[in-house]
Amino acid sequence: MVSRHWLYFGGFVITGILLVGAGLMGIVDGLSALSGGVPASEEFMLITMLGAAAEWVLIVLVLGVITATFLAASIVSVLRTASLPRDDRLVSIVEWLEREYPLLRRFDVSEAVEPTTEDRRRQLKEQYVEGEISDAEFERKMDQLVDGTNSKSRSRSGTTIEIDENSR
């Protein structure tokens, strides 16, 4: 099955080709009107050309709107399926952009690019395996990560849940 963004892109290409063809036909039709003997005044020449190519101008406008719609649909479709990298630096940039341009807050991109707890754990494990951090530092950062996760879940729910380690 063909993905949706390829169908949108195909529609964009086809309507774009039709748009160019209609534009060229309008130009040819407008220029051919001049061969019928038009007074030498510039205004009459322009009116005669536009009168002959009026239907082509309308077709080009309609095809232009359809082409732009297919292009926008292609871009939106690709962006919706694209995976965004999760990185703390990217979060800080996106948050700055959201502060500068409040309209961007609607899309909540900062939350989409913020690394998850799993991402942070994976990164800590990679640093530990590569020898970038010591055993003690790994344990300390992992504890901070777990404590941060627990405090976020408590603050979101508004209640504190105590778990007894022996009851498991």
C-alpha cells in the first residue's frame, strides 16, 4: 500500500505539471489573439490578450490553489510521521522559541522533543559502558533520575503514594 504522503506528493506533481501547461496555453492563446489585428495602443493589446486568455487565467488560479493544497498536505503528512530527536539542547531551543513566539505553544513541540526517562537511562548506561562516568557517579545519576521521575508523578497526580518494598 502506498503511504499517504506519497499520494499527496503525486497530486502536487501532477497538478504542478497541469498548472505549467495551463499557463503556457494561456500565453499562447493570448499571443494568438494579437494576430487578429489589434489597434496599436498598449491598452487595447493588453485587454485583447487578457480577454482571449481569461479562461486560462481562471484555470491557472484554481490549479494553483490545488497545487498549494497538495504541497501543504505533503509537508504536514511527512512531518507527522517523522520522528523528532529527543535532546536536552533541542528542548532548550524549542522552549526559547515558544517563549519568543507564543503561537508555537499550541503545537507543544518542547514536550515532544524532551528526552523520556528511558532515553535518559539509555544515555547514562552508554556513558557508563564507554567509561565516561564512574560506578559511583552512575549510581548517583540513576538515583537522581528515579527520584526525579517519582517527584514528577507525585506532582502531576497531586498525591503521594508510598510503596512498601516488602509487599511486592
